Amino acid sequence: MRILFSDHSRDRLLERNINKSDIIEVVNNPDEIVASSRNRKLYKKRFLYKVLEVVITKEDKNIIIITAYYLEK
């Protein structure tokens, strides 16, 4: 499967200072996957003191990154 970034996600990654390599790490090795609305899934992974949550959808053989953000826990 290929990982593709939506225009929205690219903008949010820049705005939130999130590296694409971290997104790929979350998608390939999530700590948790939670079903969401509109056939989306939330992939979560802890990085030190924050959890990176990545919202994805699958289309054909592609994973499309919708957005990503840090949850502070």
C-alpha cells in the first residue's frame, strides 16, 4: 500500500510541525487503531510525552492521510 498525503494534511503538518517520517511510523506501527466516522480510522502512537494521532482513509490500495495532530496526555 502506498501512503498518500492530502493537500489538507500537508498544510496541517507544516502548521503543526509534524514530520512525514513520524506519520509513516504511526501508520506502519500504531499503538492503537480506532474506527471513526465516514470510513476513516484513527491511528495512534506515543512519542515521549505526546500521542500522535493520524486520521486516514483507504482508497483502492492506498492509505490517504487526512490530518494529524498531537494529543497531550
